[in-house]
Amino acid sequence: MKKLVSLLLTIALAFVVFTGFRWYRYITNTDSPYDEIGITLNNAMPGPINAWGCAKLKTTFGSSLPPYGCAAENARQWK
């Protein structure tokens, strides 16, 4: 039983690390703010983390349309 719990915790930790790395790579990219997986991950993040990610994306891509999750009410302006 102890081995099973250890295995499940290892798998959960690996998933969190991989997802967090993928999200951070999207937030700090300089190619495009329209990566579908990155948009989904950023939109799923809790409020303060999402806000920080959107601010980071706005700094890099402020002149383009914001991706889903970072758009204001009219979908043409950044949050």
C-alpha cells in the first residue's frame, strides 16, 4: 500500500511539474500568444497566477489582440 501511495504521489508531482513548466514556457515565449495549449493552461490557472501570466503576455504582445483568458469585456483589450 505504501508503494502505491508513493507511486501516485510521484505521478501527481510529475504532472504538476510538467504542466507548470509548459505554462511558464507559454507565458515567457516571444513567438505568439495564440498557442492553444498555453491559452488553456493560463485560463485554468487561479486568479492571481492568471493575472500575472496575462501581464507578462501583455508586456511581450501588447500590440496584438489578447488571447482567451486575458481579454477584457470587449475581447479587443487586455485585462
